[in-house]
Amino acid sequence: MKNIHLVIPIGLLAVAVLFRFWIAPQATRLPTDYNNTFRYLVEDRYRSTPDGEWQATQINAWRVDQTLVNTQVAIVEADLHWNSVDGDVIFESNGLYGVNHATLQNDPEFGDARRTGQFLFPAHIQPKTFTLWDPMFIAPRKAVFDHIESMDGMLVYVFRFSVGGMDETKGYASLPGVPDRYRVLTDGQGSLWIEPLSGVLVDYREQGASYFVDAIYLERVAKFHEWTSKYASETRSAQLGQARNSRWRLMLLETILPVGFSLSAILLFAAGLYRAWISQRAKR
């Protein structure tokens, strides 16, 4: 074949383009079988009534995400549970989130509420402000980029968030007088550590306080719940491992393989030209 020195290099360039612009983006999409469990370490001070005695409560806290349906978006059931070690329910929420496969954003047309913002964070996350709406709070919150730091040898973006007067009555519905006599408002703040190439949240911390509010006059009656929460060590380790694996896979698909195929194409094309030049000289 006269043009064999062109066919193989062009084929290699086509493979490089395929990896960079088709296979790599597919790897950043939400998996069709996405599910995850997050566990938290909680320091908690709590009372179940406005005039009750404060108690330092040992808490079992966990979040479960599970994909139920995959259509044009993923329908993800996400539950959050805070129980005392005796089994008493402190706080719980359950929601159906419609999550865009590519952007990992909430689609307001799907799920059990019109949610917006990120459910999870996308690959190649930018150091800017995001709206985040996930099970950790019942309403959305702003995650504002703060700084870059190193965590276990990886550079991570650190985002801060704060919320004020968030209505979490539904989550505390197991308490006496809620929601008939009292509503519940929550103030909170926290930090997110995100590996930017993969978009994996590798660590999470928050602190907050919740108040009983008169259901009629909407005046704050008393604070009844204060807490700090962070990833348990096993969850943090699992998220760091996921970030490393996803980062390496993306580097392989987006950079290493496309560059390797492209360099091979260039070398083969150059070798073909050289052989053609030698052949022409031999004929003279």
C-alpha cells in the first residue's frame, strides 16, 4: 500500500482524539450504579424540649446515597440519619434527587422537590462559588472557594459554607411539639475539601445549632441542639482512595494515552517519510 505510512498514524491520531474527547468525558459521568455510604463523627449537645436538661449525646450519624432509576437523569435516594446510641431519632431526612449524569447537578424537573445546584461535584472543579444542595441540609447552601492545601500528598481545594435561619422542621418532626407547636430553624457553617481533578469530596466538617421557633409568632424560643460533625476515619480514607483512583484514571484517559498515541503517530509518520525519501534516493 502506497499510503500505509499515512494510514496508521491517522488511525493513531483518531484513537487519541477518541480517548480525549469521548472516552475520558464518559469516565467523569455519574456511574449508573452510583451508591455510597458516608459515616460521621459527631460531638453533640442536645435536649428534646425548650426547658429540658442539656445532655452530651453519643450519636451514630450516616448518609446513604443509592441510585434507583437511570433515565435522562439519575434518580438518587439520599437519606441522612442521626440517632442516639440508644436508638432515639435525633434528626433524619429522606429525599429523591434528580441528578444530571454529566454535570452532577440537581435537575429541578426531577426528584421530589425543585432542587438546584450541585448534588456531587464535577471533575475539573473550578475555584469559584457553587450552590450545593445535598442531604446534609434540607435547603441549598453556597460553597465559596477559600484556599488550596495539601492533604495526604494531594492538592485539594477548600470551600467554606454558611447557612442561617434554615427551616429544618421536617427533619426534627420526631420531637415533642414539632411541627404543631414549634418549628425548627438551623444556623450552620462548614468546610469541604475537594480534589479538583476528580471532583471527589475527600473530607467534610460542619458545625451548627438548631432552635425551637414558635409556630405562630415565628419567634425563637430556645436553642436545643448544638453539634460538630466530620467524616469518620473510614469514610475519609475511602474518599481519599476514590479520589486517587479517579485522578489517575482521568490522567490516563485525558493526557497519558492521547499524548502517547499522538507521539506514536508523529514518529510513525516521520519514519514513513524517511523511508519514502530513502526509497526515492535509491531509485535515482
